[in-house]
Amino acid sequence: MPFVTDTRTFVVVGANLAGGRAAETLRQEGFDGRIVLIGDEPDRPYERPPLSKELLRGQETPLFLRDASFYDVFDLRLGTRVTKIDPSGSVTLAHGEEIAFDACLLATGGRPRTLDIRSARYLRTLRDALDLREALREKPHVVVIGAGFIGAEVAASARTMGCDVTMLEMLDVPLSRVLGPELGRAYADIHRDHGVDLRLGYDVSTHEFAPDDVIVVGVGILPNVELAADAGIECDNGILVDEFCRTSAPKVFAAGDVARPRGGTRVEHFQNAQNQGAAAAKAMLGSGEPFHEVPWFWSDQYDVNLQILGHPAGEGIVRGSLDGRDFIAFYVDGPHLVAATAMNRGKDIAIARRLIERRVEVDPKRLLDEDVALRSLLR
């Protein structure tokens, strides 16, 4: 699409995945006005999933969304913090500069929940990952607090690098809130089979750390809503948005980890940040469509690939072998599939997505039957 002359200024606060994809989309949609992309980190937009996996293990992996030269057509401000937003049309930077906007996207993401533990490390940014990688190369004893996805991926990477790992989890079953107890126990077994000292139902406050322990805390994130809240924009466990990523302020949009759909659940996954950022950009241009996606997430630990589709709740209908770590669990609501969790069955997840999106009526007996090709249920 050819560029058109446009005198508007769009400000994107957050040079991360959601903000980066939004900025790209604005240009791809033909907007040739001013785009100010502001990030408080010193690095241009990058993907976070490799931080706890390939990058941490020292493997070569694509990381940055675009080459540095791509941003020559943007007003890119890195290592820069926005301290105030005026919803009527301006943001103020830490050094006092004020930038007027016609529309603003808040892609402020989240920050790790912290614990009062001296010398604890957190994994959220590229610099966090690089620092932790250097520490792990010395093969220390690693104590991971939290057996959620970040904690579990750090534990798996550390074991792969030859570190002794202790993982402490307050729940009796890891990931039970997401996977349910049966699948959560399967994940506990995976880590124990790989030599992790996994302690469940554990009170971290009683743990005695050794002086040379490398301590990594992974107990979730908090959405960075302060800019929006201080500006009087409606927030509730995130910045509240409608289906067009619009906040309660007419000129302000939000996307990514910080955005929460009204009446819905805030999603902290790669796919949501990427696609919602693009959807928000189109909405800023006035050409958007309602953003409704089935959330999708994956986690790689050791030789196991876990994929989650939708919002699993309760016990699923399991097709395949839990013991063999080769299965997909389906979650149904009446005649419809609403969510799925798969271990080492990526192709099945792709079919499950189509079943959910098309609102296909499913028979639980056929879902269970390995002799019935899942693809046949789409007909």
C-alpha cells in the first residue's frame, strides 16, 4: 500500500513485542506520519520467550523483531521513561520533554512480582537473561522459587547446562491452576526425572540459602498500569480495553500484557501481545476490527513441548498417554470445545484451534478415540 501524507503523531509507549508490532503495522498500513516509539530498556524491540530457554543456554536464536536500520523511519527513544500521560493528547518524558499526540498506545507490559530475598534475580529483560547466563556458566547451585512457566523453564535450562537445581513451590501440585492436578503432577515428574530437587507445598520463608546459591524468583508479573491509573484511565488488574483496544480515554489505546478486556481475562502470552499490538495499530488508524483471539501459549522444557489453547479449567478429556508424555487434553463446554492442552502434539493443537474458532460441535467419545482422526471432526 502506498504511503499517504499524514500530519498526525502517534506515540507508542513500550518498545517491546506489542509496541514493536504496533509500530510496524502502522507503517505497513500506509501511515507516513510521525511515530514516536518509546522504551525504557536500552534495546530495540525483541521477543521474550527465548530469554528463559535458548538465549539462557547460550544458543543462537532470532531475538530482535527487526534490524536496527528498520527503525530509521521512526522517532525511536530507547532508555527513555515516560513519567506522565495527559489523555487529552501528550506524554511527558523523564527529562521533561513533552510530546503531543493524536493517538497513543500504552504497551507498558509488566514487571516481576518480587520477594524479600537478598541477592534474588528476576528474569524479565534481555539484560536480566544475559546476566543470569553468565552466572549459570559457572555451574552454581541454582534455587528457583516458583514452579510456574518462567521458573520451570529456568530450571530446565539450568539443568541442561549442568547446574544442580532446587525448585521451591508453595502449591502442592505445580501449574495446577493452569493444567489441573493430573497434568501438573505429570510436569512435576518431568523435572524430577531430570534431576531437579522439586519441593512442593513449600514455605520459602523457612529455606536456608547458601552464600553462593544463584537464586531466581519466578512468581508472576504485575501489570504496569501506573501511567494509565495516574491519568484517570480505568484500570482493574490491567488497563481496561474494549474489543478495539480502546481505553476509557478516547485517544488512548492499550495492548499486550498490560491490557485487560472488559469482562475478560488479561493474557500474558507472546501471541496475544504480538497480535493485539497489530490490532491496536489498525484501530488507531480507524480501520480496526474487533480483536477476539483464542489465547495460545507454549513452553519448551527439556525434550517436552507443552502448548495451551484457550483457558483450561478443571480436568480435561485426555487423548493419548500421560505416562508417555504424548497427549492432548480437551476441555468442553456443552457440545463445544473451549480449550486444549497438549504435550508433544503440536499438530493436534492446530486442529483444536480450528474446532474452537469454528464452534464445531464435538462428541467427547470421538475426541478420546485415537482411531478417529481429529481432522475428520472439522467436516
